[in-house]
Amino acid sequence: MRAFDCVIRNGTVVTGGDATRCDVAIADGRIAALAQSLDGARQTIDASDLLVLPGGVDGHVHLEQPMPGGMQLADDFYTGTVSAASGGTTTVVCFAGQEVGRSLGAVMQEYRARAVGRAVIDYGFHPIICDPSADLLARELPALIRQGYPSFKVFMTYDNLKLTDRQILDVLSVAKREGALVLFHAENADITGWLTDQLEAAGHTAPKYHAASRPMAAEREATHRAITLSEIVGVPILVVHVSGAEAAEQIRWARARGLSVYAETCPQYLFLSTDDLDTADYGGAKYVCSPPPREKANQQAIWKALAEGVCDIFSSDHSPFRYDDPRGKKLGGKEHPFRSIPNGIPGIAARLPLLFSEGVARGRISLQQFVALTATNPAKLFGLYPRKGTIAVGSDADLVLWDSHKDVTITNSLMHHNADYTPYEGIRVTGWPVTTLSRGTVVWDSGALRGRPGHGQFIRRGLPRMLHPARLPI
């Protein structure tokens, strides 16, 4: 009989489509067998009364990304991946920002160098395109797609990042030819810029006005425009961090027309609201992110979008800044008008417990939907499946042992990141990750780090596997 490295016994194994009681055997970092009463293991882990889930795949993460104006993200590739592992995530796909005039290939090499020897779990990268030169479109981008970067992001907002519609069409045409996926940050830059100027002229500069400067209408318009551009080229797209009912309605409209438009949402749109931005002091700066949290009533619209499959994936958009830090929310040691507050919040460790508790435990989504939203679907869309995102013979042994009955109150100390706050402080959740395995190695167990820096590997991703049939008109 073959000797397995490890057998996980007595758990309930859950995938995006099913759940069953069986043992999981691991050999050479991969799942070697799924069966009852497996023997012949060097190590045994008892998962009695626990769920055995695929490790989470978080496809929207910002780690050690250079920032302008003295800002600095709180997490590097070590602290960020430790936080991810503590929350049951075993693969992250991070954003790598291009600078105007720079080779995108050189940028990708720099990001990989930052992660080597430091990441605790596996990782990949989405290039951010802000300078779609003729050379990038003709040579660099196709080469990068073949080198394992089959998805990239474009912005419709931020002066230093936004592309024109013509430039977006050029990027989409490369994606169509190469089989890649374009991610959209969909907010209308002229609307948000004009509103910001109007608010400042009226003396409205407190953090709460960040939400007023970026209304749902700005997201709705840009989402519709992204859909239209994808329709013209005839290529699927992913709209990231869908925050509001109006953007979700545009995606429903596109799907009804047979367009392959995918959508992502994030915890801040289910658990935060404009009330969090509206504090008597500067504390609302902790919740400044874009798109911003909406009115509380909007949360139910996003839950509905998740339950109905309008939103295909659930990511953290982990973009952590320290609050009381001259490189963070109090840039230069000062309080700032909303325009200048570093934009982003932490959430990589809280992502899975929040969705499980309020989604599965409250009956809003099924256990299988939870796995699909947080592991299987992102693995498919980002070219990681079936190596990641499922429990199947031959897949990487990225597994999370999950206590579905454990009650926990979220505190910053439980997030194990380098930020000095969590926006989800004090939220009680039911369901918590107990043990996290990355390629068969226990990297987190019972509240303590077991993995080592450098265990995480760069994953060369294949082409995206689309979730819905493509019926594009061109």
C-alpha cells in the first residue's frame, strides 16, 4: 500500500457542487485519494465535527504595492499572507501597478522579487495597465499572458490610472485575441472629480463626504460603459468590487442580453455603510475605500446579487493602511480632507468568516455557494482551476478545516495583519477556520502560525475558464 504523507479523517468534505463524509489523503503536496477509512499515512489529522473546505482563493489583494505621496500599505508579502492563512485563504492574486513609460515586464519581475522568500501561501499577480503603448499591446502583454498573467486590470477613475474608452478598447482587443480576462474598476472619473470639487467648494471635506463624491450613479454609468465596450469587442469582462444595487442591475441587464459579464463584490458592501464614514471625529477615515460603502438598505441588494449568482466571486479588496500612521490614513501626521485620505481598508482575514456567518449560517447562501464564491469561481476565472479552488484527486492539497459552530467576536488582534485596526471590529461571527494547509503543509493551526516565509510559491496561471456560456454578438 502506498504511504501517504497525511490523511485527514472524519470530516465533511465540501466542494462547490457537493458535500460528503470521507477521508482526504495527501501525497507530495497534492490530493492523492478521497475515500472512506484511508490508511497508510505518516500523519493523521482528525477533522471530526469539522468541514473540510478548499482553501480560499482571494483574487483582489494589494500587498507591498508602491504608493504615491509618501503613502505605504501596511502589509508586505509576509504579513499579508500570514493574515490570509489565518483566515482560511491559501492563494492570493495581487495587483501589480504599471508606471507610465515603464516596461510592464520589468514591473512584474519587481513584484515577484518582493514576494520570493517571504510569502507563506501561494500567489499570482494581475498587472494594472495605465500606459497601453503600442509596444505593450503588441508585444509585452501577449508575452505576459503566456508567462502566467492571464488577467489584468483597467481603471475608469483616478487621474494617474484611468484609461480612455479608446485605450480600453485596445486592451480588450488583446484580451479577446489571447483569451485573457480584463478586470474593471468602474467609476466615472469626471463625475467623481466634479462632485469632489463641488463638495470642497462648499466646505464639505470630512471623511463622510467621500461617499457623496462617489455615488452609485457614477458606478452605474461606468459599469454600463464597461459592458458596452466589452460588447463592441466581443469579450468577457469582470467588474470588480460591485458596491451598489444600480451596478448590479446593469450586470443583470447584460446577462439577460447574453453577454458574458462577471461580477465581484466584497465584505465592505455587506457589513459597512455610510454610517461608518459619518463619525464625529476623523474615525470615518478608517472606512474610506472606493467605491465607498453605501446606505444600509443597499446591503440587502448585494446579498440578493450573491444569492442569485449575479456576483460570481467574493474577494477582500485588501488594501490596508494603518490609521494612526504618517504613512497611512493620517498621512504626514495630519488629518486630511476626504480627497486626500489614503484609499483602502484591510479585510483578507475577515473575508471567509464574515461571509460564512452571515451567508451560510443565516441561510442566505448554501455551503456550496460559499465555496464557489470564495474558492472555485475565482480559481476558474483566474486560471488556477483545478489546481486550486476544489478538492479533487490531483488538485493541490490547499485545505481549510472549518468549525461551523464556533462563535468568535472579530478583533484586530485576530486578523494577524500589520494594520492597526479592522473595520469589522466587534462583529460576532459563527464559523471559524481552525487549520489551514497549503500544498499539504499546515501553515496555520489553532490560532498560531505554523508555516514559514518562502513556503508560498508563484503560480503560473493558465487561461481563464469562463463560468457562463459566452454568447457575445461579435
